[in-house]
Amino acid sequence: MMAEDRVLRVRTLLDTVRAEGRTALTAPEGKVIADAYGIAVPGEELATDVDEAVACAARFGGPVVMKIVSPDILHKTDAGGVIVGVEGAADVRAAFHTIIDNARAYNAKARIEGVQVQELLPQGQEVIVGAVTDPTFGKVVAFGLGGVLVEVLKDVTFRLAPVDADEALSMLDSIRSAEILRGVRGAAGVDRWAIAEQIRRVSQLVTDFPEIAEVDLNPVIATPEGAVAADIRVILSEAPVKQRRRYAREEILTSMRRLMQPRSVAVIGASNEQGKIGNSVMRNLIDGGFSGEIHPVNPKADDILGRKAYKSVTDVPGEVDVAVFAIPAKFVAAALEEVGRKGIPNAVLIPSGFAETGEHELQDEIVAIAERHGTRLLGPNIYGYYSTWQDLCATFCTPYDVKGGVALTSQSGGIGMAILGFARTTKTGVSAIVGLGNKSDLDEDDLLTWFGEDPHTECIAMHLEDLKDGRAFVEAARETVPKKPVVVLKAGRTAAGAKAAGSHTGALAGDDAVYDDILRQAGVIRAPGLNDMLEYARALPVLPTPKGDNVVIITGAGGSGVLLSDAVTDNGLSLMEIPPDLDEAFRKFIPPFGAAGNPVDITGGEPPSTYEATIRLGLQDPRIHALVLGYWHTIVTPPMVFAELTARVVADFRQRGIEKPVVASLAGDVEVEEACQYLYERGVVAYPYTTEKPVAVLGAKYRWARAAGHLGGGS
């Protein structure tokens, strides 16, 4: 069937269903859609009376499945409306009457159109293929093990729709039970391409018809010969989805450049009075050394902190790049009108009292004003932002001026300040810290687009509670990840998620399951917690990109070696199988009671020369791609001696053009803390008192390297 004919046929059917005020399609209507899109389903006919049912069953010539057809009964099995394996005229008659009686008992008012008679499919592996409309990511296609256990096992994977054939096929390997599909205990594997084709066609269907809220093929019976959907359920959305306004990439970069590299800033609500937000923002801008123009705006003052104050922002001479708002929420709309008339491209809204307190209309009003004038909004309900390379501190919080390559964003002010404290105590240089708050307009995809291009930014870390436009975020991430790592801390992992809208797929598409799969597809590194996000952001720019998968552990402590090995496995890394010649080379440097292999256990009483010789060998051999060092504190090799020799050896090889990621776990007395700091500052990511953290950071670097295409395999 040609694409236009297919679309026209489905369009006509959906318009009819809508005209009848229905959102759920009947099984025969589902078959029309399946046939139009080439979704394989069994032969079936609708019987409106018992004699028709007998005739239909006879035409199929074998056992059949009989199902109630009613627009008012969505869950046919719950209503006793499905009987499987019916054979022979007498049994067909009995099953027909039973199904009708059960349906009437279940819902006396249900409209009954008849009984569907369907050929019985052979035994096979039951899987589920479906699509759902996710509030964040829009149309999402799902695949997993199906049948009655689907909601118990929840072994399901998700992708943005539409998917191509290769991406559909990759979904089969993304579930925990992937091996079952290949065949276990001598059983033949299923026809993988046939399943992938069902996934692809469903994804195309929901892309062509956005009003389809959910599609559920459950179960799909997969055999070595093919994959056929035993049941297709289609549900339409109640109301059209409101589309968020989208900006072109160049538009985003233009306004973001003026936000992050402004030449002129106006502070609306600037104040001489200590303790006021408008005073704190002014002080931070002035004391932070911002070299651009700073214009205080306050109708009741002539002069603020030694600078001429203006009654209105429209009185400020020349162009202004950013207006920072430090006035109560109720005055924001009027002041924003003036900002718009002045042609200021960015408004930074510090005040709270908008959607977060239930004032949705007030927030909608400021968004409408901003859109009318082409002004982008950051906030409201934020701490402001820092753009360190511009010496810009537009916030009422602690100033921060350590320049570096990490851009950090947070939806929450409290998390923003945790970021600040961490950055200061770990001496992490940042390119920017940005509060997003309510995300009435500017959000993560705008910032990603900017930081992806910003030469000062090497790594981007984002704390978020939700994404306003998941697809825009994925597009921006896919553009950015090949150039630099993106780390995300997604709060709300344990939320109940999307409620089932009448289908298995809807029940399975909990917020976090979808986020997890789709962020991974976008190449984003998801951090399990706040400290992890900050450590990844700090470490990733320090570690060189690995050139292969072979990880070797060199340890002075057997116990650390075992824990480090566990951590390597937990983080999806590969412990190298040491070839005999390399094993022999390591053995030359370690005592007879030590252990080569991997981990290489040099034992605890060894002098610095043993650490040095084995680390040198690890860096020198091109078959080894990353080193994990396990040190424990002895008087023979004190912590700073270990740190200095390790840093010297790594620097040595770096000068010769050999760079490999090296991480270290230091166990010992408090001196190991100073040793870790010394190592970190010299390109070796080192942590005291933990075997998990250094390997988790190395795992994050590997995940990025894979997603960015520096190593084989997916993320």
C-alpha cells in the first residue's frame, strides 16, 4: 500500500472514531490500522451472531481465539471476554454465548458489536511492542518481554519515535532478558528482524498520527519464522498536546551569547539597602570585577553604590544585554514590558512567587510578554547566574571566581549553592553556574546549545527535576556529546511515573524508565546522586580519553584489589586478560608472594621503586588502555612519596605523547587526603578511603568516550 493511501485510510478511520466521541478503537478497527501499516496480525473475522462465528471458525480450519468486541470494554480479559483454543462447532457456539453473557455481566450498558474470531497462533516467545505519549519526550516506542508477566518483570526498553530498522533491532539487546530471544537450552532463537519491523512500523504509525496516544501490541508471538501481534490496542488522546515554542539554533546562540558575555547589565530593583536582593546583586557585579556597564534601575533613587540610577530601564542609555530582576513578583510583568520595549534580549528573573507557588497565570503572563517582545527569560525563582570568564556574578548568593572548564546548572537554588561549595573546596574551576528555577522559557537545551560551542567549557553538568522539552534536549545533547561530556543528575527517580492510560505500555512507561533509556541514547552520562554528578564533572576534563577497553589494576593491597575489581565490573568496564609476556614482565618487579594477573598485586611492604616500575610498565604497554591504582599507607612508601612518583611517571609519559586515564584509590591515615589532592592537580584522579569513586569516575569517562564515538560499541 502506498504511503498516501495508508495515511488516508487510517485518517478516515480515526476521524470516524473521534466523531463518535470515542478514544479507544475496537479490535476490528485496530486490524484496519495494522493492515494499513503492515503490522503482522493473525487472520480474524467479526461474527455478529453465533452462526457467523461457527462459519468463521470453519474457514480458519483449526483452533481459534474468540474475543468480545465492544468500544466500552477495554480490558477484554478482565471482562471474561476472551476464550482461547476453541475448536469445533459445538464449542464455538458455547464460547460465543459465554463471552456475550460475561460481557453483559461485566458492563450491562456496554455496546456489543459482536465476537472476533481469530486464528490461534503457534506457541512462541511472548513480547510486547508499544508506543506511548510521554509528557517529556513525546512519542516513545517500547519493547520488552510480553504476556501476563510484562508488568511484573518490567523488562522494557524505550526509544524516541520514529526509529529506523537498526535502532529497532538494538532494542532487542537492551532488555535484561535479551539472551532468551537468541534461544536458550537448545531452543531456536526468534526472528529478530520480524520483531524489529513490528517496532519500526508502530513507531512510524504514532509519528504519522500524533493524536494516537498509545499503541499496545501484547502479546506479540515471536517464533523463528516471524512475529505476529495477537492483540492490537489503540487509544487516542483526549486533547491536542500543546507545543512548546521552538527557537532555531542560531537564535539560541545569539541570545545566549549576550546573556553569557554581556557588555551591559541593568539591575531592576537595585538598592542601597544592605540585606535587599537588589543590593546583593549590585555588590556582586561590582565586587566581582565585571568590566561591562552596570546600570541600577530604581524609581526612588538617584544613585546606587556610586552609580547613576534610572527611574526606568527605558531611560538607560545605549544597548543593554541583560536585565536582572530583583523586585517582587507582582511588579515583574510591568517592568518586563519596559525591558521588551527597550529591546533587551535577556531577562534574569530572581523573584519567586510564580508557578512554584501556584501562580500559573502570573507566569503565563510574563511568558506572553517576553514572547511578544522577543526577550528570553531565565527563571523565575532562581539565584541568578555566574559567567566566570566575564567576571560576571549576577546573583544574591556567594561570589565565585575560580575560572575553569566546568559549566554547572541546577533547577534548585539549594543545589546551586551545594555546587558552589563543592567547586570551592575541591578547587574546581568553572566556566558558569546557572540557576534555571521554573524554566518558564530558557531551559537545559538552550544552555547545552551554548555550552557545546563555548570554548571555555570542557564539561557540562546539569541537575534537573524535569525537562520541558525532552526532544529538544536530546537534539542538543546529540550535538554536544561528540565534543564534550554532558552529565545529568535527574531528580525524582522514584516518582510513581505516568499512570496507565488503559494499556500495558502506558503502565510500563514510568517517567524514570523512559528518562533512563533516552538519556543513555542521547549519550548523556546519568549520575546516581549529587556528589557523583559533581565528581564526574570535576574529573572528566582531567582524565585523558581512553583508546581501548583494557583496564589494569595495580595494587599494594589485596583487599583493595578485590573491591576495585568489583567496581570495574559494576561500572561496565573490562578487566584486561593479561597475556603471558606481559604477565612475565610484571612478575619481574613483584615479590614471589605477590600476584600477577589482573589485579597486579605488588603486596604492601614494597618500596617506591616497585610502584614506579609497575606503573611505568602499565603506561608503556600499548595493549593497556587505563590504569586503576590501589595504594595503602606504609612507612616504606608514605602517601606523598607514592603521589609524587605517580605524578612524575604520568607526566613523563605525557611528554612522550602517551596519555592514558589513571585513577587511584588511597587507603591510609589522614596524609592520604593531601596525597590525593596533589595527584588530582597533576592529572591523576585520586580519592581517599574509597575504592568505588575512582572507578565510577573512570566508568563515566568510558561511557562518554563510547557515546562520542571514540571507542566501539554503544553507550
